[in-house]
Amino acid sequence: MEHFLATIKETVNPATQPVGVNLVRDVSMIDGLKIKMRGKRLAICQQIAYSRMYSWSTWEDAKTGHCAIGTACTGMIQPPQRIMNGSVNTCVYQETQQAAVAMQQLMPRVKPGVAGVLTYPLARPFHGITPDLVVIYVNSAQAMRFVQAFLYHQGGEFVMKSSGDAGVCSRAVAQVSLTGEPTIEIPCMGDRRFAMAQDHEMIVGIPFTWLERTAVGLAATHKAGIRYPIPFQIPSECDLPPDYVTAEQDR
């Protein structure tokens, strides 16, 4: 992880910290851990916000999961009927209940059986715990660099899917956990209103098994000249108003 973090810092340098995420099935895994934010009702996006912005570790389980959609996406509860039958989305995100059901049926969800979700800044992991996946918030140019890194070894194309809802919990956490593949997603309304996601931010989710190859891809493309921040091509003799141009008599 040290190599990954060092490479991220050198090549992309996101404004907030990469976050380690574990979908914990055996609650004994967290016995004895000093978790900063625990016992509070939180949404998944808020957990990640605490970790990426404040460097706090967090824990959420079925009793403290405040957002039913996120709690269901991460496998802590069975998806409630009002979610699966589209009631929560009808006339909000979709015009009809049929359309809402169609959206909910395609939303990635981990099978129930997860005891809780543990988050922490990747730079400060718990001893003996390896993250299942990593979540990083970036801008669009940084997201481009991650796509280039993901495709460095295999080429092809990177496919991004979105529902316009449940961004980090369904796509960056659940989808990555289910597929073992990285993803890029747009933060949802809840993430923006309750977890401080900014207008310019996008979410990158990376499975732990992809960290090293992502670091290699970032470093290799960086070395090849694909740099962030993107350098502007600044012209010489730019078109200044005549009175602004250094004249011969000024020398």
C-alpha cells in the first residue's frame, strides 16, 4: 500500500485521502480496534467523508446504518420492499413505478450477511487488516488518469455505469466488491448534501487486488509524459493590447 500511496501522491495528488473499506462479515475482526466514529447513525457516504477529510476511522452496522439504500447495497440488511418495488424512486428519479423498479433491479448490491462496514484513511490502516477496496474522490482530469492506468496493461475501453443515485455505496463499494474490477462513478444527491461531495468531484473505486497494477499504470503513463496537472501550452508573443506590449523605447 505504501507504493500505491506514494505513486498516487506523485502522479494524481487528490485533494482528500484515499479510503480503505472493509465489508466485515465476522464482527470479531474489529474486536479491540480503536474506531473514532462508532455508534452513530451514518450513511456509507458519510463514513467515507469522515475518513477522507478528517482521517477518522468509522464503523457502521445494521443498527446504525442510517440510509436504507446504502445499508442494503453493502449487504448489511435485506433491501426493503419500498426500495425494490420502486416506491422510493417513483416520481422522484423515475416517472413511473415500473421505471423505478427497472432502475433498482440493476443497482449493484452485496448479498446480505455483512456485519458492518469499516472505513479508514488508507495511510493509517489497522494493524493486520487489509482493505477489501479503496475509494478515492477526484476531479475529472484525475479520473482520466485513473482510466489510463486501468487500461495500461490490457487496453480496450473502460465502461462506467451509473444510476444517478447511491453513487459511492452501490458502485464504488458494492459493484467493486461484486466484480473485482475498478469503477468510476458520479456522487449522488445524498453524498453532496450530507457528506460534502463537491460539484467537481468523481469517485474512483479500486479493489485491493488492483492497487499495484494501478500504481504501475499511473507511474508508467506519468513517465511517458501524461502528467497531472495537465500543462497548458502557453504561447509566446501573446495578443496583448498594444499599450501593454513592451516597446523598443521601453528597453
